Amino acid sequence: MMKAGSKKRPEKLVMAAIATGQLNIFDMFPAKQLDGKRVLPYLSLDEQGAVCEGFIYSSIESGLTQGEILLMSQVKRNNVDKKHNASERSGYLQRKLTKLLEDVTMRHDGTVRDSKD
């Protein structure tokens, strides 16, 4: 899969083949949203362990449980939203810079001038 180019990063190959591992939302553990004690509703209130903090033992190849699928979809949705907002801001900045600099030229004498000079 690495040689074919479908998995460019080694950790993505490990997620598919061995174990998904720790899922993070905005580089932090998933928030305990339900009454401040559980990440997902299917977990019991007194349950402790890595699963309660967003760790997934299963791999994508072997199959995920329903709770793991819910948690993974929550993480993916937040990460897509984060990426969308970041590209929106950087795209706007690039457009503004392009418009500001479209008339700027460098002359043979080494000076930088705009269209008015």
C-alpha cells in the first residue's frame, strides 16, 4: 500500500492494518460531553481506561465496534471542519496578496516598481 501510494504516511497504514490508536480532536483528547464523565453514551459512568479517553484497539481491517465508529466519525468531522476553516483563511490572504502585488515589477536596474512608475 505504501509503494502503490494509497497510504502516504506510515501511521495511516498502521491504523488500517494493526490498530487505530489514540484519536484526538484539535490535538487533545475527545471531550467528555455527556455529564462530563463520558465521551460516548454507550460507556458506563464508572468505566475507566484508555477507551474512555478515545483510544481504539481495533483496526480498520479487522472492523470497528459501533462506539468506535461513532468516535472516529466525530473526530473526522471536527478535523475536516478545522482543515476547511484554515484553507478558507489562507486562501483569502493569498487572494489579497495577489491583488496587491499584481502590478509590481522588478526592473533591470534592480529596483522594484509598481505600474505608476
